[in-house]
Amino acid sequence: MSSKNLVICDPDSEYAARLAVYFSGKRELAFQVKTCSCPQQIQPILEKGTIDFLMLAEEFYEPYPDEVVKTSGKLILLSSEKKEICADSCPSVFKYQPAENIFTELLQICAKEKQEDILKIRKDKEGRIIGFYSPVRRLGQTAMALEMSRELSKKENVLYLNLETYAGIDGYFPDETQKNLSVLLYYLKQETRNLGLILAGLICQCEGVDYIPPVQIPDDLKEISADEWIWLFEEILTGSIYDVLILDIGESIQGIVKILNVCDEIYMPVSDDRSAASKIRQFERMLLQSGSSETAERVVRCDFRRTAAGKNYEKARSIKGNRR
């Protein structure tokens, strides 16, 4: 798909440049970003092509030529005060806030306008889902899933989703109350069709891994059915840049077996502890009894604790048990 053109027009050229650098670094945006410091510089840009989105400093709005406004696509004002609507019902974004917040508000505006075509979409090839799940806890499942995410992210577009009720906020993940998986699940429940824009505004990155911060409230996970989860996964793989979706599955998710059925690869942390081994045998019997024998065959047993301090996934992957 062709890129959209976004122009940032602000008298503070350094501000405009920093914002442009941030937007340009968002892999999921199909944007070509240009900057200028006054309205007079916009016309030459228009003569070379269309302007799909114009982020204009509010002080330039009144003297701004009507004919340019009409030919500049979507106009969004950069305001020095917090407000949602400016003159003529034009959407406004508060300029003195973190760039990631401005980015999120831009996506929200595009969502209202149904501008889904600003997103880059994954190439036409089969995406895949990799699941991590064990009926036994405290075996390094999250560390293992994150390590695989880091390894695969070196060559592919990977998104990590933590589906645990208590994911270790402030441990593995920063405390994020405004942007987390609960927001995406809310729009999922509302049957929002432009989830790609919502998703793009929630993505965070740590050590090369793209992820959505986990939920703060456990009940937000418990209220989602297996079918809703599967629909969400399909939307992410078909409506975003991501080729691989890595699921760190917790115990409270509805329909765990159904979710595992759609996973292309399944990794199960194990232990030779007697109690843990009995739980794993019970889980494997349940898979067979529920008619999920093909899923059981894709399960790879891994004892992540035996690797060098749990640091290297490649070593963990070499310690495979029998594929059950």
C-alpha cells in the first residue's frame, strides 16, 4: 500500500522535528512525515503531492488560508491547552505531552474517522501463533516466552501478549495504567471493527520486543471467551504488521484447550518434581480425552530452569522432551 503524507507545522522547528522522528519510528504507521515552521511553507509541499494529515499549531489556525485547509486532508490542531475540540469542531491534540501520548490521540482521531489505511499491514503470508502454557506455575514460563520473543524479533515482526491474571507488573513489565491489554479487550467487547488502530496505540517495546502491557484487573481476562480470543488473534495477524503472535497463557483464561488448538507451536515448561509431573500427566490426558490429540502432538516439553540461569532460549529449546 502507498504511504500517507503527514505534515507537522509548528513555529518550534525542534519540537516538530522531534515529533516527526518519533512518528517515523513507528513501524506500524504507513506515514511519510514532513515538517515546516509556518503556513507559507505548506503550499510548496502541496504542489509536490497531497497532504493526508496536517498537524497545525493552533496559533496558525485563524490566518490559515481556506483553500489550503480544504486541500490538506485531515486537519488536527496542536494546542497549548488541553481540549478535545477547537474552532469549527476541529480535533485538537495537546502538544506539551509525551510523543507516545500524541501518537495515541492521533490514532484515536483516525479511528473515529475510520482511517484504517494509515496502518501498515502484514505481508500476504501465513502468520503463526506460538503458545506457552503449563499447568504447573513458577517454572519460568514468562521468562521463556520473552526470550523467544527477543530471538524471533531479530528476523520477524513479533508481538508478545501476556494472558496471565497476575503478570508481574513492576517485575517483567512497567506499571502502565492508561495503556494496557484491558483497553484492547474493552474495544473487543464493543465489537469495534478498527482494532488495528487501537492496537497500534497500545504497543510498547522493551529489549527489542513489541508487547502490550498486561491487564491490571484479573477479571478483564476472565470475561473474554475462547472464541473472542481467537477472533482477536486473527485480527492482529491479518490487520497489523505482525507475522508472529506469542501467547503467554495463564490459568484463568476461558477455553485454554480451544486456544491451544489454534497455536502452531506450543511450549510447555515442565519439572521432574513428582507433584509437577503428575499435573502435567493429567493435563496431557485431558488433551487426549477432549479430542485434541493433534494439539497434544505439537506440545514441546521444556525445562527452562536447566539452562544457564534461564538466560538463553536456544539452550532451553534443545532440552526437549517427547512430543506428546
